[in-house]
Amino acid sequence: MADDPQIGAPAGRRARLRATAALVVFAVAIVSLALVSPDQRYLWLKALHVIAVISWMAGLLYMPRLFIYHGDAPKGSVQAKTFSVMEQRLLKVIMNPAMMLSWMLGLYLAYSVYGFSGGWLHLKIVAVMALTAVHVFFSRTVDAFAREEYRGTARFWRLMNEVPTLLMIVIVILVVVKPF
């Protein structure tokens, strides 16, 4: 276990370093937007928001698959520990930063462009809050699996895998179509 290059402390430090570097690049990109025209700034912020949302969704769609495989691994096995590390890194390195950036950029765009007005925007924010609740549920499940408290059956996690997908569909329709 200690010799496993994917599980040991050096791998964790490398993962944290890569995540920190990515966040710094993202932050520099956002700060440098002060140098561009307001019209271009809006487009760049929207692009960064979409990138953050895609990253967040990738994690939300992958995490239940990891839970399925983790649930099949014997408690205390190397395989189970590997899945636990994968879940924790996915959550901390990709999902948490992506969610925070999605919220920050999304709220900024909602305020600066729409003044928080429009029924479609209010419903979208409710749907994003539901997506955040799913994220929190997955986060608590990562902690439970790390404590070897296996939760849910494979069938349950396959169904849970659909929840972010359905919320994403609602959000995209609200943003693109703006039905009300």
C-alpha cells in the first residue's frame, strides 16, 4: 500500500500542487479580465463559467461510478483504499474548486447581466442549489466510504448518477431557452 505510487503522500502532494497551479492560472485569467473591454470581459467570464460548470459536472457524473466500484471492493482492501483516495481527490481537487468557481462566476453574471431578474434565472438558481445539495451528499458519502461505512447499493448509485444529469438538462434548457 505505501509503495503504491497513486496512493502515497507524494502522489497526494503532486495532485494538490497541480490543483493549486490550475486554480492560480484560473485566478490570473479572471484578474487579467480587468484589462479587456467590458463586452469581451462578459464573454470571457461566461466562457470561464462554462469551463467550471463542465468540470463540476464531470465530477458529479463520475463520483457515483466510483461509489459503485468502491461498494464492490472488500472493506479494508487495497482496492477499497484506492477507490477512497480517488474519491477524495476527485472531490477536493476537481469538484469543490469547480463548484465554487461555478457559483462565483454564475452569481456575478446573474447580477451584472440580468440583475437577478427573470423567472427562468430564479428557477435556474434553485436547480443549481439542488445540484449543490447532490454535491454535498456525495461529499458526505466520500467521507463515509473513507471510514469504511459503505452506503447504498449499486442500483442506488446508478439511479443517483441520473440526478445530476436531469438537473443539468433543466439548467441548460432554462439558460438557453429562457422559457419565462
